[in-house]
Amino acid sequence: MRARLRWLHLILGGALLMPYWLVGTVVVGPLVGAESIFSNSVALQFGAYGIALPIAAATALFPLARPLSVAAAKALCGVPAERFAEGPARSRAARLRTSGWFTLHVGIGALISGATLALPPFAVTLILLPLSGGLRDLIRVPDSLDHAWALALCPFAGIAMLTALAACAAAAGALLARQAPVLLGPTPADRLEAAERRATELAERNRLARELHDSVGHALSAVTLQAGAARKVLDSDPEFVREALAAIEETTRRTVGELDSVLGLLRQDEDGAARLTGPTLDTLDGLIDRSGVPVSLTADGDLAAVPALVSREAYRIVQEGLSNALRHAGAFPVSLWIALRGEELEITMENPLPDRAPVIRPGGGRGVRGIAERAALLGGHAQAGPQDAVWRLSARLPLAGRR
């Protein structure tokens, strides 16, 4: 089965060379005195073949030649798909490799195709020649072959021709299969591009994980605290319980909306870029109101003028800081300062440490690490840790955030 598919691949190569060969006959025909492009002149046939190959090589330099060649080779050469490069050939080296492959494919394919068209009828005629006198009269067998011993050898000669054709086709197909990964495989530039693409995809996954951690984690911390407080006063203060349940309902409703926004990052716009969605500093008041801890906010500068990307990341940093305060310190008051300083946005958050300070793991938890990653992606920096009986979070974000 593999040999037949490779033979078909060679026939396809011969068919692809035909337009170039016809151009070659127009050029060579007048030079050899051929009366027609379909003349039996050997000089015309091989002269046109010699003209066709350079033209085919030149047309294969276009970037889209590689994906077309790869598609045919994957289907018919019997080479694993992972050994081929993906996409158009962008670099000079990739285009030259593709041109070399295409020239090899159509060049060998044309020879095998021509032999496939010419040899089988002739070989079958030789095999049947001793069996049919009418056939010998029809083709006018030369006197040199009109002997019993010569006619007896004709079937063997015909079988040998067919066997040789099959062997040549198999060898040519195997040659193309060996060269396909070499000429159509990824170049160093292709491997670098693939690595960059994987790095981008990984960065998007990490970004989505941070979004989920920040939005959903904050909501769960707030809901847990509110539910715990309501449970403790369930019998003694029904009004507080109602307010806590209302806050839980509002928090979960908002979180579902934020979750939809986060999942929207997975959707692709028409240009293939992920949409940047999510809350910004304009909605910071709502975050503070439902944070579950008393927050004192001091803002310096026009926060509405902060670029959307930086504003969005700053919101998430504040959200994660409040989640950490709620999770580790409980309902202790939090002081929050947000200020524009030249070309940077500064965020500082402090809350008293509880009597039993949380255990600080080396490198911080996921939330602290996520804050640092967000700041680093914008070209800024962030740090968090205990300082003088308070937990202090600080971040500096360039307004011209890089990403």
C-alpha cells in the first residue's frame, strides 16, 4: 500500500511538471526544428525537461509552496506528520529547501510518469507477441526478432521491464520519503517560531490562571468570611444575617460576571488576538464595598487617565491584596494608597498582622507570585511581606506597560 501511494506521489509530480514542460517545448522547439510540441524528438523532450526544472524551482520559492508540498507528502510519502514544518516558508533557508524539494519531486516524478505511460504497453506487447501471429503482423516485427528463440525471450523481456519499472518507482519513492523531512522539515527559524508560539500560549494560560485565582479566590474568601460571621449570630442578630446573605448574593452575582469576562480571554477576535476584558480602577469602589474588610482608600491623581491595560492589572493586584488580607488577617482594617507618580502608577496596601502571623512560604503563595508576575509583565515590579507588625504590599507599574 505504501509503495502504491508513493508511486501516486511520483505521478503527481509528473503532472505538476507538465505546465513547465509545455513552456520548455515552446522555447526548445524552434531550436531543434521540431514541427510540433508533441514531436517524438528526444532532443525536444529532454530539452524541454531541462528548461522546465529551473522554472519549477523558481516558482517554488513562494512561501505557500511549502504547505502544499507538505500536505501531499504527508498523505502519500508515508512519513510521520510531526517531522514536517508547519505553515508557509518565511525564511530564505526554508524557501530554498522547499524549492529543492519541489524540483526533486517534479523532476523524478516526470521521469517515472513518462516510464509508467510508455513501458507497460510495450512490455505487455512483448509478453503477448509469441502467442499471437496477428499481433506480430500488426506491429510488423523486424526480421531479427522473427525467430523462435527470440520470440520465446520476449515474455521474459516484458516481465523484466515491468519489474524494473516497479523497482525504479519504489526506489524513487523511498528517496523522496527520506528527503521529505530534510527539505520540508522545520528549519532553526521554524523551531524558534514554534518555541515562541508555545511560550505565548503558556503565558496566556498562566494569565488565565491568575485571572481565575484573583477573581474567584477573592469572592470565595469574602463569602466564607460573611457566611462564618452570619452563622455565629444566626439566633441573636437576624438583621445582620440578612445583610450577610444579601452581600453573599451580590458577591456571587458579580463573580459570575467576572468569570464570564475571564473566560472571554479564551475567545479569539477576528484578528486572532485575545480580547483584554475585565474590571479596571474605575470599578474599584465596588470591589472595596464588597471586599468584606474595612478599607481606607487614598487616591492621588486622575486614575481614569491610566491606560486600560495598566488599570486592569492594577485592579487585579488590589483585589488579590484584599483577598490576602481577608484570608490571613480577617476583618482587620486595610489602608490602600494609589498614586500617579510621573510615568508610573504606585500601589501600596497595608494591614495589621494578626496575633498569629501567617506562615510565609519561600517565594510566597500563588497570589503574591501572581502579583509579581502581573507587575513584571508590564515592566514594573511588586513585593509583599511583613514590615513592622503590618503586612505591606507595594507595586510600581509603568503607564506604558509592555505586553
